[in-house]
Amino acid sequence: MEFVPVEGKQLREECSTLILPALSIGNVGQLAVDLLVSSTRAERVGYLDDPYILPCVGNDAYGPVPQGELALPLEAYDSSSNALTIVQQRSPVVKGMTVEFAKNLADFAVTNGKKHIVLLSSLDFGKWQNIDMSSGLQIYYLSSSNNDGSDGNCEQHGWKKLHEYNPSQKHWKYLCDLAEGTATREDILPSEDELEEENYYASLPFAALFSFLKAKGLKVTCLLCYCSEGDNISDAFQLAEAACKLLKLSTSTFHGVDGGKWVIPLSWRTVYGPPPDVSIF
């Protein structure tokens, strides 16, 4: 993975925390990153070129008005006032290359002095075993702070540890062994006839990223929410809010329009297409 800086820009050493999405159902992690980039007024400092990310191109994503600047698959933004680097990923990983991409991203994080990595992602609502919507959307977490994935700081925020994480379970252990170099891709892969519920969580991009970043000795915190496909903007707001709580960022300093605290990205105006033609009703 190569970092290509914008002319005259560079990654700042003081930005030791890295936030990035792990692509999954509903693209909630990417939407939450959009909110954080626009609301912190983060500055684009460069692009990441990785052979395992599918190419894509678009217009300026954040505005406030289109500038004709191209948006590419992997972009790095710095918010020096918040000591943050934020990476946005706009296209998926090449099929079958999730592990290789996770390894490259972990190398990038270490090389550039990142110490705490915050992964934002989503989980399939259909896999949720203990549904309880009495308190609204629930945030789940997974942390490298303890071997069992728990973290006292996350618990204080009322978040629940991802119950399905079990580092001794075959699929999670396989990822850990790959990350630590004690297994190879040529080793026997987990069999497909095992319970799908066991495979699901460890097969998602956040699991590979978590495993490889953790193996580098970095502090890693995954913030996760369950959702379905569709309009998941409300989920993105709550996931971005959780990231701010974790990092002690005050959303009151964001100064969104019309008295709101969040700055809505320009690209969101057409994220789900134009409104329906009222003449059809």
C-alpha cells in the first residue's frame, strides 16, 4: 500500500488515532466516516494506492459546493485539532483478497505512527440472536485491550461486547494465526460445512482488520451496529456519535448548519437518488 500525498501536504505525526470503516451491510461505517470527515473539517492530505481495492472515481464528496476534485477509492484526511487521521474507503476489496488488504493497511498504520485504530462497521440484523430494541439502536464493540475482546472504557458507555467473538474458536484463531505469521493461506481453511453462525462474524472485513492490526501491537477498537439494507443514515449518525464518545470529541464544536451539530456531506444530497415524482401519487 502506497501513500500518495496531495501536493504540499503530509500525514501529521500528532494525529496518532486512525478512524476507518470496515465495509459491510448497509455501508454504515462509510456513512459514519463521511460525517466525521465533514464535521471535523478534516483536510485531505493524500490517497492510498492498494492493488486489492477496486477502482472507482467520483466528484468531490464533501463540498460545501462541488470543486471538481476527484474522489478516489481510498483517501486520507487529517484533523490536527482532534489529533485524528481518517481514512475513507469507497469501493470494496477484490474478492478473496481481504486478508492481503488487512495486512497492507496494518503495515500502513504502523509505518505512519498510528497508535489507536477505531474501526466502524455494521452487522446483519438477520444474524442478531438477542433482539432488544427497548433502548433503541445498540452499539457493540470489540477491543484489543483484553484477550476476550472486552474493554472497561467501552462498557462505561453502555456498549456491549460482541458476544460472538471467541478467540479460541476455529475461524477467529485462523485469522489470528495468519496475522501472527504462524499460518499461511495454503493451510487448511475453515470448512464450509460448519455452522454459518460461527463463520459469519470472522468472515467480515472488520475481523481481518482487527486481527492484523492487533498483531502489530496496536490498540484496536471496533464499534459495530446491526442493520439491514436500505436507508441507514440514522444508524450512521449513532455510530459516528459513538466514535466521538470513545475519543472524547465534543460534537458541540462541529457547528453544523441550521443549528445542528453535524455537517452533512455534499454527496448525501443524492446518496439514495432523487425524491419520487409526486405526480405518481
